[in-house]
Amino acid sequence: MIKVLKLQKAVIAIVIGIVALIVAKIMSSRHISGSTFVLTLAGICFIVGALLFLYPILFAKKVDPDGKKVELEPVGKESE
């Protein structure tokens, strides 16, 4: 489903955010300067990942000719 809806970038952004959060916590516990910058970077990655997960929902194709039924249809596949 992740490949079909092209959500790889969203998953990568969330994973980078998790890694940055762990690094920020380690830096904070050892009193290393710059931990707030890394924490800000983690937050930005989480926000970007969340917005990328919403992208297919916001730009879904209308499958029904009347426009009442909306489904998530992958861009690469043709409707039959």
C-alpha cells in the first residue's frame, strides 16, 4: 500500500524524525549544545511526514461520475 500510494517519502521523513528525536534526547542528557536544533529538526520532519501522508487523501480522484463517491486510486493504475 505504501508503494502503491507513493508514501515512501512520508515514511522516510517519519523515520528521520524518530532518529533525530533519539539523537536530541541523547544530546540533552549529556548536556551537549545544539540539542534544541536537532529537536527542532525532528519536529519539522514529523510535520512534513504527516503532511505527506495526507497528500493522497486531499488529492484523491473521483471515481463516480456524479462526484459523490471518492476513492483513493493510485496514479499509476488505470481504472477499468
